[in-house]
Amino acid sequence: MDHTDAYVSALTAAVENFNRFYIRIPTRERLSFTTLSVLDTLAAADGPLRLTELTRTEQLSQPGLTQLVSRLERDGLVERRPDPTDRRATLVRLTAAGRRVGRSRHDDRVRHLAPLVARLSPADRTALARALPVLGRLVELDREAEDNQPSVKLSGTVEAVPAAEPETRRRDADRTRKCLLEAAFDEFSTRGFAGARVGEIAERAGVNKQLITYYFGGKAGLYRALQRQWLDREAEFADPDAPIAELVLRYLHHMLADPRGVRLAVWRALSDAAPIPPSTAESDLATTRARQDRGEVAADLDPAAFQLAVIGMVAAPVLLPDMVRDLFGIEPRTMEFEERYGEQLRRILAHLATAENPEGEDE
């Protein structure tokens, strides 16, 4: 890999890491990523778009996109009308309500990012400001390349791009799987495994429900894939060698940013129908014992009890949001609460590292 390749690879990794955090910033609008992508595309367009254009930009099947647009129209977020230049074609555009969704998400993200940017050093803020025009130029270059993509003229006025290359088909398949997993996360965390419907998952993802069987082997396979995806995400931030307080605060941040994982666990506890995830108890307890050996956790504490208590402390704001509002007087999914509660968790864990045996208790 030459210097340019290494630079582009580092840029790609940085954008991917930021995007994983950015797309999960808490917002008031709970919509699937596929739905938001369509709304964002329509918002960025100069005018209404044809269904065929959306099919290409969103990389969805025509039936899947039609189902999604129909649902958005029922919700009052888009409207359809015949194309005056071709009565066979349909134009889609945002309604005022659809535009409000986009503005609301933008405002929510600004409120979340502003205090984080404020914590950067002056030099970092200057570097960030200088990078913004360059990132915008990359977007422009991509659009120019897309506009210059060659097409093949067919009969009449219809044009089509050449047949997709294997790499393009692979990317389309990856996108479909990601859309299905994201839609499944929404559906399973809202209704549980037993109450979830594959048809609703497919509609959320904007694809044919037969693709769930094709890619995952059915509802149970999709649920297991979701469990594996969570373990993969967890591995990205759950460094067993990180200080216990730092690790717990990472879990708190991720659970507040995306509470669906906690809700999924609650549904699984309420129903025996869901596939059981692979157990990590043995490795988790071994990690806690190692922390006891290092003096991070008091030696007299039961590792299993400690593990359960910490999980409870981290999950409590998601499970008991009303109690958070009553006790703290603020919303649980805000930066103010995360910082205030996180600092208290840090102090609690510091006390647990120095606990002593109760008087008279044997070693």
C-alpha cells in the first residue's frame, strides 16, 4: 500500500467510526435508516424525483421502494404525483411535515455535537473547520462522477445503466442485509421476538420479505444475526484491559445513544420464544477476577454479584426513564444526564475498589 492508499484508508476508517456514532445520536424521530435515507435524498434534491431515480440512489428494489414510499405517503411525509413530461412516470417530493423531520434531526444532532465540539482544543476546532470544505468537495466530486456515469440508450425515451458488475452486486447485497438488520433491530426491540412480523421488517427496510429467508434463513436467523452484530459492536469499544470506570462509561454512552439493545434484552426476559444468545458469563467473570487481582475491584466482592450490579446501574436509565426524570429532573438521553450520572458511576466504582470486609466476617 503506497502513501496515498494508506491516507485514504485512514480517512475511510475515521469517517466510518464517526458515522457509526453520528447516525445513532438520539433524536426525537424514531425512523429506520432506510426511511431517513429516502427523506434525506428528497431533501437534498433540487425538486421532486422519479421513483426510478430513488430506486437507483437508494439501491432498493422497485417493489420495496414503492412500499416504502406508500407508507411515507400515508404518514404524510411525502406526496406522489404524475410526471407532467411523462404520464407513465411518478414524481415523489417531500411535504412540509417531511421537511420538518429533517430539520428536527438536524437540530437534535447540533444540540448533541455542540458540547462535544466545545470540549475540543482551539487547535482541534481550527483543524475541524479547515476540513469541512474538503469534505464538501469530496461530496461534489462523487456527484459529478455519478452524473457522468455512462448509460445505454434503449427504445423510446427510456435509458438504463449497464448491468451491474459483481462488485456492485456485492455492495447492493451488503446494503440490503444492513437495512434488514437495522429494521429488525427496530421491530424486535419494539415488539419482541414473538410479536415481530417479518412483513413489517421487510417494509421498514424497503425490500421484499423473501429476502429475509434468502439472506438469514428466516426470522430466527435474522434475530441471531442481530445478536452477532451486537457482539461485534461491543468488541469495538469493550476493551477488557480498559479501566473499569472508563469501560462502564462507554457502555452507558452506547446504551443511552441507542437503547434498543437493552429493550431487546428485556423482551427476551419476558418471553422464552426468542433464540438464546451465546453465553459470555465465563469470560466476563474471568475479566472481573482479573480486575480484582489488579486492585480495580475489591477482593471481598462476589464477581457475579458485582457484574450484575454494574449491568443494572448502566441499564437503569433506559429501563426507568420516568424515575430518572423524577430523581434528576432532566431527560435520561441528554448529555447533561450522561455526564452527571457518569461521574457518579465513576465515584461508586472507585468506592467499590477500596471496599473492606464487614467487621467480624471471615476472609
